[in-house]
Amino acid sequence: MAMKRYLHQITADEAVAIITSVPPHSSSRRLPVVHAVGHRLAESLYAQYSVPEVPVSAMDGFAVRSSETVGAGDQTPIHLREFARLNTGNVIPKEFDAVVRVEDVWFDGEDPNTITVRKSVNPGTNVRAAGEDIKKGQLILPAGAVIRPFDVGAIASYGITHVSVSRVSVGILPTGTELILPGERPQPGQVVESNTTMAEAYLREFGVDVVRYPPVVDNPVLIRGALERVLAENDIAIVSAGSSAGTKDFTASVIAEMGKLLFHGVAMKPAKPAMFGVIEGKPVFGLPGYPLSAQTVLRVFVRALLEKWGWTGPAEEFVQVQLGDSISSEGGIDEFSLHAAARVGDRYVVIPQSRGASVQMTGVRSNVVIRIPHGVEGFEAGDEVPALLTVPREELDRTVLIAGVYDPVLDVLAETAMKAGIRVRTGNFSGLSGLLLLVKNCCHAVCITDERDLAVLGDMRVSIRPLGGKEKSAVRLVCREEMAEDPLMQRLFAALDSAGFRSR
């Protein structure tokens, strides 16, 4: 059988241009106002009546004729026998045109029918005019606006109980004979179907509807039938797995048969097998099976389409980070490299993670993504480069980076530190290479098991603390002596010395 190849790879930027050229496709639905928070209006909202509909009092006080208060003052009090006692919001009788605040009024002796005012008022004083808030037929919110929680009360006040909201539905179809459902323990050769769960969680942050369909085995006829259903019920389709170049990867051929396959293969890493097509005007993405590849397609391609269509997800924020190690790339691709970042001193630094697209824990351990652009062969150690945050920025200021070897005691430390508000992130699983990062001041500490590696530090003054672990005499945490005085490290050491840590 002839082997498939990605003969016509395009760049990531070219792929985004193709994807975002597809015209928006959406529908709408009616929702009660209280259930419409976070949704985008499909139709503009207009007030059903004026608010208030007639003049009402803006204060507790007395409705009067303003002309009868002219000249009133402390030395020239005016006595009025025609007035109306009002509370805030009461309708003002037609014969009156102003309200005197209750604190500016005195009763004349024991006569309840006479009030004394020592301050003149103008027409309209302390009066909410008809339509002051909004007039009948006036625009409340335009189509396309996202309804916020505090908009709901106003919308209801203006006579609206239900609204028409835009709806974009994304259908996700997992494929693969080897797939089993989450909760089942995989046997050799089986894979837990987790990509679509991750995809649903990510896409819901954009306010779109997401429908996940049952897995389909690797059979082109069955895949086609399932995809027809997905497209009939949704505005966007995502086919998970089946996009690579294996003998059982049928997604590309099915898309090409049903519509138009616009690209298959992108010069990027991870996610080189990514594909995209259009069937009856609806976009169809081919999501690679490797978890980090699937995440990259969602973050770079699916996000681009949704934002072009007006659906905004979590804001993307970048920080400048300093590299402790060089990062190489093939040069002819866009590479998205995952790292763990934190503040060390007055700058943000990163330690590398595994670059394997199938290693899901790389995504868990990392908190930034560094893009090596097409045409760039990499970055050198010491370079400052932009990094996309995948966590709130403030988390970097309470993150401790521990490079070096892995020992289960680090898991106990991470759990204990989290209770103290400290996030521990690890990486670079070599004691010697971790110590080289420490020399460059590009991590907080290093976990070692062989103290002979300390020779690489030369005359650097360090603080060494035992961690315990499987080899209690060998596992050590090493940090710069001055870093040991850092308030964040002091809190980490307190966690190390706590009974909760030692008892584990």
C-alpha cells in the first residue's frame, strides 16, 4: 500500500487566512432574560415603554408649585397650603412641578395643612421626568452585544422577558477503533477518548454550544454517516483523530468526498497533520489524535475562526521571558513549545518541558507557550522572547520553579505548598542540567540525587536542604544562598518543615 505524505504543507499563518475566510454561519434561539447572561444578542432590544412613564418624585418630600417658592429663604420663609406628601417614586400630581425635600420642610405649628419652606425650588427640582431613564422605542442593547448580569434587571424593567440570542453550535466527532470511554482502564493498544472532553471545555469558554458525539470506528462509510449528522445539527464540525498519514486515517478523504478539503498538513509542530475543509458552507476541522497537537489546533485555528465570527474567549496575554536553555527548531515550521514560567528576581524565566505531542502532562506542568516562528531555527539561552500565558499572570508571581531530577517527594511538596498558596512547577529532569539553570539564575531551586553534580556550581554559595524521598540520604533541594532569603522560598521552606510534609 502506498504511504500517505504531507506533500503540500502550508504555513500556520496561511492556514489561519484560509480558515477565517469562511463566512459566519449561526442560528438563534429565544431564552428567558435571566438565562441569557453571557449570550450574544441576535436582535436589538428596544424599550417597550418609557421609564418612568410619568413624572415621579426623586426624593422623599412634598410636591409643590415651584412658582410659589420664589424668594423663600431662612429670613423669608414661605407658608404653603397646597402640596402633596410623596415618597421616592410616587407619581407627582399634575398640578405640581417640583419636590421639596422632606428635610427642607417645617410644619407651621400644629396645623397639618400648612408647610413652611425656607428654600426655593425650580421647575423639575427632585423630579424624574417621563422617559428620564429610557423612552419607549429607545435602544437598550444592539444586536451583537453580550448580555451581562447587571443588564438583566434593566432589560426586565423595560418590559422584556425573553430575548433572541445568537447561537453557534460545534459538533465534535471522535474517531478510532482503539478508543474507549473515560472511566474505563485501557488495555494494550487502547486509548481513552479524552481529546473531545478537553475540546468541549475549551470551546465553552467562547460561549458557544458544544455537542460531543459517540466515537466512530475507523470505517469511511460510518465516519461519513456520522459527519453528515454532525453537520445537520451544528454550525461547525470537528473530527477528532484520523487526520494523520496512517492506513486507517480516513478523515481527509471523507471531507474531500463530501465537500472541499482546503488543506491537509501544516508546517507546524505539534499538529502537522491538521486539516480543514468546508462542506455545504460549514467549516470542518480535522483534529490530530495526539493531545498536544489537538490543543494546538484548538488554540491557533479554531479560536481564530470563532473570533472572526465574533465569539470571544479568554483574553490572550503575553509576557517577556528569559530562556535558560536554547530552543531549537527545524526552521521551516512554526513550533509551539510548552514551558513552565515564574518570576525570579525582577524577570520571568522558563524551564523546558517534554516536547512530545503525546505527553499530556507537558500541558499540565506548563503555564506558557513560546512560538518559534516559521523561518527561525530557534532561540539561544539568555534570549528574551514573548510567551503566551495559559494561566493568570498573577500566578507566575507565586510559582516556584524546581528543575532537576524527579522524585515522588516533589509531588508531596507540591501538594503541601499549594495549601500555602504556592504553585510548584517542575521540569528539566537532570540534576546536572538543572544546576546549570541555577548558575544562570533561571530557576528557584534544583532537585538532585548526586552531590557530585554540585561541582558545576564552582564557588557559588548555595543552600542545600534534604527532601527525603525514596533515597532519603540522597534527595536534596539546592538553591542560591540569596534565593533562600526570598519571601516565596521562605514560605516553601516552611511547607518543607511542616508536620504535613514530614508525615508523608
